[in-house]
Amino acid sequence: MSSAPSRPLFGLRSFRAKFVLVVGAAVLFDLVLSGGLALWNVQRLSRDAALEVGQGLTTATQDYLRSYAEATVTEANLLIDRVHADVGVLSGVLQSQIDDPSRRDAVGRALAQAGPTSTDVVYDAQGGWAQNLRPSPSVVSVWGYLLDGSHLPRSDVQKEIEDSAVLDLVAPSLLASGAPKLQMYFIGPKERPIFRTAPYTDQAQTFDRLYPGHNTSSFWTFFFPGIYESWQDWIADPASRPTDSFLTQTAPYTDAITGKLIVSFFQPLWTRDRTGIAGVAGTDITLDQLASIVERVKIAQTGFGFLAMSNGNVVAINPRGEGVIGLVSSKGSSGQGVTGVERSLRTAMQPAIASLRLDENDGEIQHITLEEHGESVPYIIVLKRLQPTNLWTMGPIQRETMSVGIVVPEREIYASLITAQNGILLATNRILLYQIGAIILSLLLVFVAVLSVSKRITGGLSALADAAARLQAKDYSVRVKVPTRDEVGEVGLAFNRMAAEMSFHTENLARLVDERTHELENANQEISGLNEKLRSENLRLGAELDIARQIQMMVLPRPLELESVPELDIAAYMRPADEVGGDYYDVLEDDGRLKIGIGDVTGHGLQSGVLMLMVQSIARALQEAGETDPRRFLDQLNRAIYKNLERTNSDKHLSLAFLDYENSNITLSGQHEEIVIIRGDGAIERIDTIDLGLPVGLERDITPFIATREIRFESGDVILLYTDGITEAENARRIMFGIERLCESAFRHRLGNAEEIKAGIVADVMAHIDGCKIHDDITLVVVRHR
Amino acid sequence: MEIKTGDFRVWDEGSTIYFDGIMRLSGSEAYAPILDLMMNVLASGASTVTLNLTDLEFLNSSGINLLAKFTIETRRHPEVQLVVRGAQSVPWQSKSLRNLQKLHPSVTLLVD
């Protein structure tokens, strides 16, 4: 007994491998599909989220920047408005004094008495001017060209000094409140431009130091050329003012008293009749105050602000911002008037800044690119204009609109956006990693599970395959253990049963063979016995057939008899079928009366033969008895046959017709096949015999049905008598020979003698049958008139 | 009931007996089962018994004898009308069926 071939546990062609492959592929497909979909969705989600967040943050950031710029401008406007208000209060007080001279005089006198230091000026020989002494709330400087020969102020100037003392009442409290102001002052008209300033400082001395030559020049022309003329024009035509206000602001310049960069705000005062200028109320604020608003700007890490004049001169910016936008500062070099600061955007080293238009895109986000350390850095800039003012720089007063600029590097302002987008990207990548990890883990888990399950599922099949191989090697003792209760388990059980049966059969084969051999022997004996019986039966049947055939042939007319018939040439042919039938023909001659009979008994075998023998005997007897009437002849023959058949309890009958020939005339009687006559000229006649009788042996009395028919039969005419064995002879295609073919055949052979015609027709019939089974007796009688 | 061989088929539907094919049985013993079938139909009490021979291409002389015997038998049952249907185009029928009417004049012969 050979051992079963060893099987690899996990061959590539094994069922298990295929199983694992199919399940694995299905799971992989599923995971990759679902994972891919999830990833795709996450990607899309993150993209959408980044876009949404980006848009939201961009909008928010830009709104913030715009709001910031607006707030800064509002703050600057507010500061300026407060300064305007303070100047307005001072100018209001002074103007009301001008408009009420009696009160002005009273107040002036009262103040002069109460504080002589406020109105008494002392000549300074070194400077050539006069100035009041401390302590006084305000300092009043009287320039040399306002003094008379004794170095005392002219009387109108002195009057102005006293009138202006009212400033001492108002200015200190205004300085103490409201917007931080450097100083508040009154300057007289160009006829007597005294300069009273609160608080008290060494005013004239400072002027001397900073503006040499001022003491000999007209104040307004020296310090603010053009400003006075503008005001005078305004009186004549208020519509010529650049703004709705009379208040005039100067460009930043270096303060004579404090030395700081300042901005002055002037409110001109009018004479009572409003035709001339009665002086000016003013205040100074340091540029720092304005600058601090923009310099305080801090957006993101390095965002900054600046304040620029409409001509591009930047009046406020922190140093770092100055560096970023590349401003180049230069001290004002004009020889006239107050000196300021020259630091224009127009001359900035950054082209984007130099080409910046201040009169456009108010409050709009603008994107510019600045060069930093050789690389282009995107920046956002928002410009916002302040309220318009009347500005004096040099010459006539002009309308001025300063702008606040906010500058922020884009990367800083969008830092949160970039952070958010990075966060989303990070989250997406994390999800991607988790998803891939999940897919790999799932695959591993499924693979392990499938591997273990497949071992269980395919284990049974492997065991079956092994067992089948052993069975093939004729090891019938093999049994499989399939623990599962599924179809494989059922196959295992069936296999075991089969193996047991094979084992049983193999072991019992010899005994079985003996048994079967014995049975076969018995059967063989039985068959032999039966065979013996059959043989004897066949012999009996054969003997019967032989007898029947002998009877049939025995009673037929002998050739010699036929030849002896005068006038007629007769030839006859009979071929019994394989089983003998019951065809009948006879030629009876008696004293010149010739009677030819033809008939066909139903059925086959001995009975049919005997019936035919009876018919022949009776016909012969009737002929011998001299019965010449064909109807009576047939009637008597029928009666005899009928009774004999009744006695023998036979249910046979026969068709039977007779031809009585006498003197070229034939009398036809009885029912049989059609009679065929071929005339001497070749014409063919077919004569139906159906109405000439009834089958013999069926009825006791057939007289009512018997009829006769007279037929001329002359020299050269041929009559054919036959049984249905001829017309119903079949070939292989079951086509019958038929009456038509019979007529054609007879016609072809009509010129020969009876024997030749008979032989020709029989040859044609046999050629038609062509070796097929002959079902019925074949009988043909050819009668030719000599 | 139905009798069937490779060559022919005989069966009854109600009181009509159909014959189909080629019948060449060797004798009256061989035709006995068919006669039984026909007798059963005759005995069933139907007022009309029809033999439909339209599709019976060939019937040998023993078969014709069977029809004759059956016809003679129906003469004993005057209450039963025998109808025989045949076809002129079939040679044996054109020749033999009229004999049935001779044996039993009340037989209705319907030859197409």
C-alpha cells in the first residue's frame, strides 16, 4: 500500500490560496474603495475648509485693517478737533473783547492794575526788544520796530499789550485742560505784532537765538510769509477759503521757544467792522502728539503707521517704519520762515512707496511689494485721509488733507490664516495617515482571520483530497475527519460511507463473484431450457408454415392445365409472403366453359391456407355440378364457406371474383381488386368490381350484392388478374407499387405472350421492392386472347 | 384508451375512435386489442360511434376484416348510429369502406 502523495500546506494552486486570494482581494477592494472615498472626501473637505477659513480670515483681516486705519484717522481728527476747540475758546474770548471796546478797556485796566508784570515791558538793550518780566502767566514780547525812541512801546502798542492781557485769564486754564498744548498765544495785527504767549518763557531770547534778524523784520512777513495776505483775501471773499473754516494750520516746524517740532493752529481775529485783521489767537502742539497716534500703531509683529502730508512729506513715522519704506530725511533748507522736516514718500527708496498715490484708494486695501534684504516681500497698505484743513507752508494758504498709512507685511497679517490652513493640512495628513494605517491594519486582521478560517474551511477539502488520493492508491481503509457541519462535512461523511462500501465490496468481491457466477449458471440453464422450448415451438410453427405453403401450392393449376386451354394463353405467378398468406387463383375448364377465379383470404397461416383449399374445392365441385349461373355459383360458394367458417369459429373472409369466358365474352362477378384489360390497340381499361359482390364468408347471404358484368375479350386483348400483394408492394421509402405502375408495366410488356408479360411485370414489381420485406402473397394471372 | 406502436396509433375521444398511421398486423389475434377498444366504445352507451380513418394510410386485409366484423356487430345495436369517416385519396379506403355500408346500410359514410 503506497502512501498518499504529500500535499503542500499552502501551495499557490491550492483551494486555500485561491480562497484567501479571493477574500483578500474582495476586502482590499472594499477597503481601498471606501478608504479612497473617505480620503477624497477629507481632501475635499479640507480644501473647502481652507478656502472658507481663508476667505473668512482675509475678509476679517482686511476689515480689521480698514477699521484700524479709520480708527487711527478718527483719533488724529479728534486730537485736531480738540486743539481747534481750544483755539476756538481763546479766539472767542479775544474776539468778544475786540467787539466790546469799553469792556476791553475796563478789563485791560483792571488786569494792568492787578498784575503790572503782565502789561509792563522792559527794554532789552542786547536784543533790542521789550518784554515783560516774571512772574506773569504769560510773556509778551514787543519787537524793536514797535518801540519809540525811548525804547517804550508805542501808545497803540501799549494799548494792544493791555488789551491782550485778557489771555492771562483764559489761556492757563485752557492749557491745563483739553488737548495737551505746548503754548497758547496772541499775536497782534501786522501794524503792531506783539507776541503774548502763555505760559511764560524767555520768548524773545529764544527767537533771537533761532531766528536772527527777526527783530528788524515785520513779524508776519518774516515768520509766515503769505499767511496774512491769505487771511485778508478771505475777509474780502470768504468763499476763497480752502475749507469752511478760518482756522489755519502750519506745517511742522521747529519751535522757536521749545525747539521741538511743532504744528501751529491759528485763528485770525477780526476788527469790529470785520474789514481787517485784529490779530491772531493760536496754539502749538508738538508733532509728537500727532505722531504718537500713528507711531503707536502696532499691527501684528512689525506693522506700523505713518502720517503724510498730501505732498508726500511724512510728518510722523516710527524709525523702523521709516527704514522699511526707505524714507530719506533732510532738514528743511529753505532760508525763509519756520523750518520743518523734509522726508517725502516721493523720494523714498522703495519704488512702490515712491509711486504711491495719496489721493486715491481712500480706506482701501492695497497690495505692494517692498524689497527687504534683496528679496521681495508682499505688504498690505491702507491709506486713510484726515479731514481737510487750511495749511500754510510757505506763501498762500492752501487746502491740505493729510493721510494716515497703515503698513503690514502680508505674511504677518495672514499669519493666522496660514496657521489655520497649515492646521487643516496637518489634520488632513493625519487623517490620511490614520486611514492608511486603518486599511493596513484591517487587511492584516482580515488576512489573519481569513487564513485561520480558510484553514478550517479548506482543511476538510484538503483531507478529502488526501483521502481520495490514498483511495486511488487502493488504500480502502482510509477515513477522513471533517469536523465541520457544512457541505464539506457532508461530503466527508459520504466519502467515509463510500470508502466503507468500497472496502466491503473489495473484501467480498470473491464471494460476490461466486454468487453471481452461480446465479448466471442458473440463468443460463433457464435460458437453455427456454431456448429448447422455443426451438421446438419454432419447429412446430415452421412445420405449420410448410404445410400451409404446401397446401397453397398444391391446389394451384399445373402449367400443363393452363397450356391446354383453347383460345386463351394463360400465365400465372404466385409468390407466398414470408408468412404464408391466403391468395387464391384457379382455372377451371369443363366442356369448353372456362372459369377463372382470383381471391385473397384475410390473414396468414394455416387457417388461411385451409380456407383457400375449401374455396378451391367448393368452386371445383360447383363447376363439376354444372352450375353455370355466376350469381348462384358465388352465392352457393359463400353459403358453404360461411357455414364452414361458423363451424370452425374462424373470423376470416376473402375477396373473390370469377371470370366466365365463352366466345370472346367474359362475364365478371364477385368483389376483388380492379380488373385491368389491355386492348390489342394498347388502350387500357380498368374495371371496378366493388359493386359486383361482397367479401365471401362475412355474410350468410350475399345474393343482394352480387352482380355481373359482361366484357368483350377478343384476339390481342390481355387481362390482368392480381392480388393486393402486387399493388401494395412497398419499397424502402414505403411507396406502394400501385395500380398505375402496374398498368404502365403491363403496357410496356403487352406485346409478348402471357408468360413474357407475366415475367416482365413480376420483374418490375421486384425491381420496385428492391429487396424489401414482402408483406403479402404476390399473385399475378395474365390471360391473353390467342 | 390508446394503443400505439411505431407504425400506428388508435385511441378514443368520447365516442370517436381515431386510427392513424399504417396497420399491418398479422391476423385477427393481433387485432383483438383494437377490437376490444372498439367494443368498449360501442358498449359505452353512446348514441353515435364514429370511426375516424382519415389518417389511416394503410390497412391490411385482416384489418379490413376487423372493420367488417365491427360493422356486423353494430347491426345488433340498432340504437347506435355508426359513422365512418374516411378519405377518398387513400386507396384502400376508396375500395373497402363501401362494403361496410353494404353490411350495415344505416352506416353513415363520410368520405372527404
